[in-house]
Amino acid sequence: MTVLHPEFTAALLVLTGLFFLIMSSYKNCPRGRVMVVFNKTNQVNKTPPKWLHKGGTFVWPLIQDCTYLKLTPMNFYEEIAAARSLENIPVNISSHFVIRISTDNRLLGNAAHCLLNKSLDTIKKKTSNIINEQIHFSVATLTMDEIYSKNNFQKKIRSNVESALNRIGLHVTDLSIISVSDDGNYQSAVKSPYNNDFSKFYEEKPFFSEP
């Protein structure tokens, strides 16, 4: 019976341990998630995190750690009252947005910096505030004719909301302006292109499941 030399046995155990350590350090990004790998040392603020939404990467023990951002869409039904148009006419707007974290590599870094370790309620509140601010801003730059031009109005809203949300790594996957009305009797002079039947809208646009 062959007896292994103690030094050879020790080296074999070390190599085996290193092999399993390396294997356990490789992390796959789950489907529907963005994986963010960050430095655990004091240099964390000087070393930007690494992110990916498919495939995998090595996460070195003691040096690095990882966490995840969910890509589940979020629904926002926004009711805006008395937003002032360019002519200073109060406008009431009901809208539906579907928002989620962008998988664009140019924007994932924004999401990693702005949304990491934030609760869903915090993210939703921040997103809702941005949507409301941008709708008010958009309305203030448009005439009533432009507001009642549905396609152009939706494009304007989407462009401004998208630009603002991109700064925190989010993007708009769907937008519907449900209804528009005004307090200046302007609507009576035009045929509104917007759908005021909320029940029909809810049937056509059900809520996405929450994460």
C-alpha cells in the first residue's frame, strides 16, 4: 500500500481547498435581476461597483460582496391637478406609467449608485416625485392645442420623464395618458382625444405583479 508523503498530502488539500473556494466565488446573475459587485474594503468609495444583468463573475471572499436589483416593472397611476399650461390654464391629467430599472450598460451604473439597498417604497416614492415634477414642467411649456394633441403630448411627457429617470437608472417601458381636462372651458371647444373611462382602462392595463 502506497503511503502519501505528508507534504504532498498537505499540498493536495490546499489545492483542493483553493479549487472549491474559486468555484464557490463564481456567482451567476439570476434572471430578472441586476447583480452589483462592490468592494468591501475602505476603498469602496474609490472603487466603482461592477454590474451585470446576465452571465456571471467572480466575487472574491473577504474583498468583495454582491447584491441584486430587481427588474420587475413598477406601475404608477398619477393624478395631476391644476398643472398650469403655457397660457396659465389649469390642466388636470390622469396617467399610467410602467417603469423599471434599465439594462442599458450606460444607465446601470446610475441604478447601482442611486437605488442599491433602497427599499421598494423609497424607490417608488422617488420615482413618483420625478414623474409629477416632469409632467408639471412639460405642461408649463405647452399650449392647450399642444396638450390636446394626444400623440405629441405623450411624446413630450415621455421624453422629459425618461430623461429625468435615466439619471437614477430607470426608464419608461409604457406610458398612457388616460384623461386630460381643464378649468378654462377649453375642452368644450375641442374634441378631446383622451379616454375618460377609467374602468375600461384598468381592464386593458392590469397591474403587473409586484416583486
